[in-house]
Amino acid sequence: MRRVAITGAGTINPLGHDVVQTYAAMQAGDCAIGPLTCRDLDRLSVQIGAEVRGFDPDAHFSRSARTLLDRFSQFALVAGREAMVQSGLSAPGLALSGDMACRAGVVLGTAGGGNTTVDENYRTVYEAGKNRVHPFVVPRLMHNAATAQLAMEFGLKGPSYTVSTACASANHAMGQAFHLIRGGAADVMMTGGSEAMLCFGGIKAWEGLRVMAQDTCRPFSRDRSGMVQGEGSAVFVFEDMDHALARGADILAEVAGFGMSSDASDIVMPDIDGPSRAMRAALQDAGLPPDAVDYVNAHGTGTAANDRVEAQALRRVLGDHLDRIPVSSTKSMHGHLIGATSAVELLAGLMALREGVIAPTINFSEADPEIALDVVPNQARRGQVDVVMSNAFAFGGLNAVLILKRWSGL
Amino acid sequence: MQQIDDISERVIAIIAEQAMLPVEEVTPDLQLSDLGIDSLGIVECIFGIEENFGITVPFNANTPDQPGFDISSVGAIIAEVEKLVARKAA
């Protein structure tokens, strides 16, 4: 069976505008959660979020390009350019050529798509009472816009589509990219996720569910009080292992396994069975026993229900081995990037494999007696990590788990 | 007194609708779980109360046991709504 390598990684997220900055922030245990700056903030009960600060679209895009790009597509392009440059396959704006172009594609995850564009244009027609919107509203807001923009940027002409499974979108997308390469439908896939929902309407919708924290995000901590929304993107280059080796690419890690499941029980309340089955399926796909896992990047949203149920599901799958390994939630630092979150979290997995540093769960104040996990509280830790499990569990009960392996040659 | 009774009746009507029960069966001593109202149902009840009374209820589904808005029984909810309505009138 074909094996799959990661040969490029890129990101722009609340912790940093590239991978190097993001790793540094994760190692320092930085918290990017702060006061929101969106319009009509006084009408929101949620006042905090993890925004991408200091992002200047003009530094990345011409004015004519920008008119077609929602913020979520801008993030995806910035992240994708970094990933593609690192892979050595192309450069910004440079199309792949010939056969390789037709054997390369894009699968991205997003939950909200062009939510900012939707928000702005609803204001235009409903609030301002105008009867005309900008001609490019649809090409900006559609969920597949970021995918198409990346395909155009690099001339990727193979299988390309967008996956939308709420908070598991990016893991589902990356799992699909993995399958496409392993199954022989493509040799190179750009994949990951992008999200930009920190606009008035995007926050207001989440507010309604009464699950948002007022102070900060404290995954697994006894005093956790909910999730905090973030925004941003991470994009990776997945590549057929032989293809990558043949061209002497730097292999960041091997994608070893992927597992999916559906709870089929409740539209929002998590379940132990579904996530357990997804984790088991991923391990089985990777051909690894549970005790091979060295680090789990948890879904760890900081809600009362998710964190308790995830801990129980981990126990069911990993048994006593769970007592010997770290399990951290980097959402404590970068917030919950909804459809992009598992892509940014995969960076924590890569960092553990490549640099031997395990990202912490910050804002941790007190252990929850119902959660017996080593959450790497508040400070990053050194450790040898050969196998990472990265969890994503979405509303709707749709679960997706990826397993990465350290690459040390054939 | 009339106004207090009115608040009680309105809160019970909201909860009864959520529970799909006649209002006579929704008594102050009962817990929402006794009425078959789950976590999503609680959030809908809170929303219904806010819309009906024009108030904002400080409720976070992650910390239902914490003070702010006591939802331990139908009677507790009525008492909390009475406080919020009085505060709004003041």
C-alpha cells in the first residue's frame, strides 16, 4: 500500500503568522485569547476570542485579488503558500506543470466558509436596507472558495473539494487527502482547514448555545467554563512517500492512520462510544497497538461535557497506557478554530514529533476528579514522541482521528 | 402580588411547553429533569424566558451549579426570574 508523507506545513493562527512563530508560542505557553474587536461588540455577551492580530491582507494580496477573497480564503492562501514553499514543489503563484498538476489537488475543511462575507452582506441588505450587493458575494462566501483559490494559486488540477463537519472539518479533510493519495487517486494533496467566524453574526450564533466561556479557555480544568472561539488556518502538503523520497523532499512526518465514526445519538451532546470507535479505527488503520501512542492532542474544548467524555473515551481505548502519556489541548492557547482547529492542532503533533516538545494545556488551575489525564499543565515539556494521535469530535457527533508517525527513514 | 403570580404562571407556561405537558403538571417542587427536559431543552427554556420577560439570564451550560441563575427546580427558576424582573423595573 502507498504510504503518505507530510512534506510541507504552513499556518496563520492566533499564536503566529507562520509555523516557526506558532511553535515558539506553543513552547512558551502563550495565550492568544483576548478582548474581541469586532463590530457592535456592546451587543455581544461573549467579549473574548482568539483573533489573528496584525494581519495585513494588502501585504499578501493585490487589490483585485482581494475582492474575491473572504478572510477565510486569505488565511488559507497565506498558510498554503508557506506549506508549498516548504515542500519545495512550487512557489507562490507558480503552477505545477504537466502530469504532476493533474495528480495534485486540495481538500480543505471549514465550518463557516465565508461567514464574514455573509455577515457583511446581510447587514447591507437587512440593516442598511440596500437592494444591491457586491457582484462577488457568492464566489467569496462559498465553502469551497478557499479550496478553489489554493488550486488556482498552484495550478492543482486533480481531485479537489471542501469538507464541512463543524469542529472536525479539518481532520476529516486531512483524512480524505490521506485516502486519496494512499488509494492512488493523487500524488500530492494540499489539505488542512481555514476559518474566520469572529464576526458579529458568527459570534452571536455561538453565544446562543450558552457554552462559551467568559474568562478564558481552561480545558480539563475543574473550573472550566466553556469554549473560546478562534480563527485562522493551517495547511499541509501531503505526498505519496515514494514521490517525496524520489525528489529528496524533507519528510516532516508520516500520516499513519485515520479513523472516523458517527455517534448517531445527539446533535450536540458528546458520546463515549463514537469517539472511542474513531480512535480505535485510526489505530487499526495505522496498524498500531494502543500502547504505541506517545502523545494525544485532545479535542479538549473546555466545555464541561466534551472534556469529561473525551477523558472517558481515551480511557476506554488506551486503558492503563493512558496513565503513562501526555494528553494536551492547545485550544487553551489558540482557541477553538472550529473547522480549522484540527489543522492547527496537527502542528502541535508535528512539533512533538520533530522537536520533541509537547505543547501544554495552559490556563489549567485545578484537576477535575472526573478527569484522570496528564494534561501537561501550563508548561511545555520535553519528550521523545514517535506516534501522535490527534482528535477532533464535532457537533452532530461526527468524529475524526488522525495518527502521525515520526519519520526516521525507511 | 398579582404581578408575582403572573411571573410564576408565565414561567410555568414556558417550561410546560418545552416539556410538552399541561401546565397543571408543572409544579414548583419539580426539577427540569423530572419533566424530561434535557440540556438543550434547558437552553431553550432560558431563551424563552429572556424573550418573554425582556431580560438577560446569566446562564452558562458548562457551569449549571454555579450561582448566577439557580435552575435546580421550577420554583427556583421562578424565584430567579422574579429577581431579574424586579431588578429590571428598579
